[in-house]
Amino acid sequence: MQSTIFLHTEIPIFKIWTPASTGSLTYSVADRSGTKVVEGQVDVQSDQTIISLQQCRPEYYVLTVTNHTANETSVRTIPFVVITSTALPVDSRFGVSAHFSGKNPLNGTRELIAMGASMVREDALWADVEASPGEYDFTPIDRYMSAFQRSGLHPLLIIDYNNPLYDGGLTPHDEVGFAAYANYARALVSHYPQLHAVELYNEYNGKFSTGPGEHDPANYARMVSAAYQAIKAVRPDVTVVVGATFGIDLDWLKRLFTTGALTYADAISVHPYSIVSVDPPEFRNLAQHLQALQDLIKAHNNGQAKPIWITELGWSDAFNITNEVEQAHYLVRSIVLSLSVGVDTYFWYDFINDGTNSFDLEQNFGLIRLPDADGYYTPKPSYIAFAVLTRLLAGRSFLGREIAEFNVYHMCFSNNLHVLWSTPFNQKIELASNGPLTSISMTGKTQILQPTGGKVTLRLTPEPIYILTETEQFTMHPLEQERPS
């Protein structure tokens, strides 16, 4: 995997394919605001030319290369990011869904670690492992589990889906099928001592369940009961995650909990997508529905809470209806809103685009694009937004939301960190402060804000910003509301 992701202590270096072997390349680097920060020229002497830049501050950049080696001048762009080193402890709350079982490159784990992910959610396809009854060949899973172990990433494996050996290849729905699914679950956790969390099936309430038990929470509950007991018999330390619903399907989950399934769940997972798919997290009432889920859990669990995991959530930038910058906005805002109601773990969906068709919804959820002409996997703004967020929130707990105007979100975290944004309209606010404040953009650009008359004025937009203060809290006073031009 040729990466365009660099730590701030590294020199960004690019290898450009130059088959003409003579002439020159001119290049320039611009930050996200379009400000040019570097430019230069390099002679071409072979079929591969090196462009070595100076160290850059943390931010999202675009390298523009003009090729003067052919009869016609050609221009290409290469997005890249510079992020701070991972000196801070990795926060176990943040993970990424990936497809190493598909086409994700095994050496892509470096990019996962650099962005601050601690966990990777991946398939453990039952049919790939058990091709003969009771015989398990874990070779298809070993290849990426070995890569995770070498890199120190913690896997969350989805025990999915069906197996043609049982129930006619449909979702298990009889005692033989339930037992076979449970036996596979037991074999999986026994085979991988590094495995400390599994998820039972995926979006059972959606399109992935088939046959007589399709969408039926009672049938899913029987699968869960069998698999949970089989897993705990050999690995009581493994966290068993149950639910994995498409959307926060409270009606379906209530029916599931009524069966007693909470007894066989260490955590409840949801995928808070909406049918609309492009609506922002605030519009789909993400925090309110997550709180309603915890209330539902308590109502069916003797007043006791259970950890809630978001094991999938993302926004596709297909069609550019949700553009790449908005995707980054929604990533930060959805994570902060989820933490505000006590979500235990959050997995962004997903790591790398699954294809190159910009009009295919499913192919464009990635934080990173598929390789360009020189083989570079280039990051989207959402990649560095994730990296900045994990560094700033590592070890910090949510304290509360400051009272503000209806469209202002002022989320307070421990150790003097505040996350602010305004949606759908822009908003000017005043921060009362006797000393300088540190403003950090979504992509890591840092600015010191000096107060005037004991106040700092900020213009909030849908793009979240981080503010580090000298004290735990400050007060806000709305000045005026602005509609986007």
C-alpha cells in the first residue's frame, strides 16, 4: 500500500511515474484553504521521479504536479495529510470497519494505527471456514488476523452469515442450524487467543437474514443464546456483542429484548443509518435515539444499563450529495454526539472505498480512496478528521453540553476541551476568557486566539472546531444568526 499519510516528524516523499525519462516536473502544495505553502521543480532522469518536500504542519494538503516530459503538459493532483505523532495513548473507544477479508491491503494497518484506531471490525464468514461438517479451516481469516496481531490492533469479528451445509444455506432456523452456528462461534474464539470481542450476525433486521427466520427477533434470540453459551464455555473473557441492527430499530429491539436475549449479550450494537442516508446526524436525532435505546435496555434489564456499541456508521460521498468535506463534518459530529449519551465504542464505516464508481453508494464510504495512477491510496478529509479527533479525545470524558442557541452545539470534555459547531445555520458567539485560547481545526490546524476586552469572538459553522481553554468552562453569548450564502 503506497500511502500519502505522514507524521509531522516525517518528510513527505512522493514517487511519480515518468516514463518519458527526460524533462522536468514542477510542483506546488496547497493547504485546505487553497494557500500555497510549497513549490519547486525537479529534473526527470528515469522512469520514476522523486519529489521530496519539506516538513509540513499537521493539515490536509493537495500536491499538484505538472509533467513537462511529454509533448503535451499534463497536470495531476495528489491529496495527502500530515498528522501529529501517536504519542498519546490509544483510546479503545474508536474503531473502524474494514474489508481485509476482501480487497483491503494487509499493510494498510499502518494507516489504521496512524489515525488512532484501536479496533478493527471485520467479517469471519462461516461458509469460508466450515466447508465440511465440523471441520474448520481458518486460513482465510488467519491472513488478516496475523496482520492485526503484528500491529497491535484489536479485532471485532462478525460471526456471519449462513452456511450451505445447514438449513439449505438460509439463516439458521432449526436446532441443527443453531448448534452448528454455535459450534463455529466456539471454534473461532478458541482458535484466536487474541480475539476479545465478537458480534453475532450483522443487520439481522435488514437484508441479511433469509428463510423462515427472516427478520424474526425470536429466531435471532435463539441463535444468540446458543452462540453466547458456546463462546462463554471456552472463553468467558470474550465480549459478545448482540444486535447489529440497521438503524436504531427500537421496535425490533424491544421484541428482541422481550425474548430475554439481554441475558446473552455483553453489549448491544446498532448501525444508526437512515433510509435517507444523506441526512446529518442531528437531523436523524442520533443522540435522542441512542438515549431511548439505553432506556429500553434498562426497562428490560431490571433497571441496569448495558454498553452500547455503534459497530457501523458512515456517510457515502457517492454522487457528491454528501461531499467529502461534509463526510468529515458528520464523522466528528456523530462521534461527539454518540459519546454525549454514553456510547461505549464507535466504529466508522469504512476504512477504504470498495470501488471506483463514484455513483455507487456502497463503494464510497471510505476514509481513503482506492489507488491512483501511481498506486497511492489518497486520504479524504474524513481520514485526518478521525485522526485529530482520536488524539484530542484520548483519555477525555464527556462532561456535558453548554446551554446555547438552538442550533449551536457546545460539547464539553474533561481537561478543558470543548467541541463546537453550528447547524444548519452559521452562528457568531463570544467566549469569555482572560487568557489566550487554542483553536484546533477539524484537520489539525492550530491557532492561538487572543481575547479582546475579556472576550474571543468565533464564527461557528457546520464544521466542528476544538477549543482548549485554561479553565474547565466558559460562557457563551450569541451575537447574531447567519444564513449560509
